[in-house]
Amino acid sequence: MPELKTVSLSQIKQDLLFDLSFYRDTRQLETSIKKHGILTPLTLIKTENEFIILDGARRYLAAKQLEQEMLPTLIYDKEELTTEQAFLVYLELNFFTRGFNDIERAHSLNKALKLYGSHNKIPSSFWTLVGIKPTAKSLLLYQQAMKLPTSIQKHVVTHAMPLPSVVGFLKFPDHDRETIARQLMVLPLNQNKTAEILLLLNDIARRDDLLPSQIIHEILSTIEPKQQPHQVENTLRTALKKRRFPKIQEREDQFENSKKALPHCPSLHIDHAPFFEQNYIELKTRISSQQDIDHVKNTLTHQAFIDLIKQIKG
């Protein structure tokens, strides 16, 4: 059983048994320790002459900076825990105190695979503590996250970006990913816009045999320096669409003009497939009365709508 004991800071080895924390803001913790001291004991593993930190590295560093000599700790003897057991204790402690962000989940999975050999041998408690579903799709996603440049991983954490929206970076050459990240991560991109830009870049780069960073640089170099970030983002996305689909604006205008011939129906929204890549029309409507149903029927049977379908099919 672990023992609650006060330990001298000089006896604690700064090297960590596990360090899966990624890009955490510790300012609030440091302020609390400065004001109240360490309220939650560090968890240590006792070796022959010193103690190794199992959990509490940030508390240790804050205490060291504040020159605190004696620290409250919970101590395990090294004979009590195997490395695998210590790993699960570490995850449980972090699960209850702060949880994990997506990049920490990826690092945790990477460590678990090294410890246990394969995902089939990983204990079920690991998946619960870390918050990963042990499906093939989920495992692949988190393993892909480990291949992302650090700058992109930080962006995922600070902006709470879903991993599927950024793994598109892996389609680009290794040596170009950091450059692309520096070009894009300063823009106010949400998950949909990020995924859209990465998809467009990948298509253009393959077609024109160019590095994605070159494509972005060419577009950004034509933008006035005084533009706000959201304006730069809009200009970049528009330019990429036009370059990927040269006739898209012409088709957009033609589509919108054709819609003007349709009967007026405010509850019915009519759109085309993204970038006109597929031959279908998307309808979104809100039905709350018989009148709404009649409006939709009139629109779908109107000659202008039939002509619009023919236009989409080319």
C-alpha cells in the first residue's frame, strides 16, 4: 500500500517514469501553489536512494521554483508495482485530476502499445481511463496523430480541433508539413475550413506537381498586408477553390440564376454538391403545415427545377 509521507525536494529525481502531458497551461496551478502550497500530494516510487515521480511533475517544478524544501507525497515501493501497473496508476491519477486532451490520448496509446505489445493485450481499464474507443478506426486516428508535427499538435490542443480535421496534413511530404502549418495555423480556421483547405491543397499539389506550401505562398503573396486574418482566410479559400475548379464561379452564377426561375418557397433551401463534383441537388426544408408540403411539391414539379437538374447533370 502507498505511504503518505513528507519528502525533501532534494531526494526527488526530476526524471519522470511517464511524461504524457502535452502543452498544458500550468499558470493556474503555479498561482495556487504559491498562495496555498501543495494541496494534492505528489505520487512517487521509492528506489534505493531516491524517489521517482509517478505523478506530480508540474507540482514538483512549481515547488522547486518557489524553493519549497519539503513536499507532501504518496509513496509506492518499487517492489509493489510493475511498470505496467505503475502506468495504469498514472493514468488513473490523471483521469481523476484533469483528464486528457487528444494528443495526450495519442501519446498514452503509443506508450501502451510499447508496454503491452498490441492493442489486444492492453487492459480494458486503459480504454476507459484515457477515453479511447478500441476500434480500428479510432486506433488508426490516434496513431496518425503521433505523426503530426508538434506545431499542429499544439494547434489541436489550444483550439480543441478534432483530429479528423487535421490528419490531412499527413498526405503532404514530411519536410513540407511544418511550413504548411506555419502558413495556416495563424488563420482563424475551424475544423470544416481546415479540412476543406487541406483537401483542396492536396488535389492541386498532385495535379500541378507542386509543394502545398508553394501554392499557399503564391496565393498569400498577392494579398495586401493590411488584411485581417479572417479576410486572408476567406481570400485563401476562394483562391484555392478557383484554382482547383477553374469554372466553379461560372457554374455558381449559372446555378443561382437558374434558381431565380423557381417558385418562391422560403422554407426550401436548394444547393448543389460541393464544388459540383457529383451530379445531384441537395434539398433542405422545414415542414410544419400542408401549405409547406404544397410549396415543396410545386417546386419539385416545376419546369425550372427540371431544367436545374438537367443543368447539374451537364
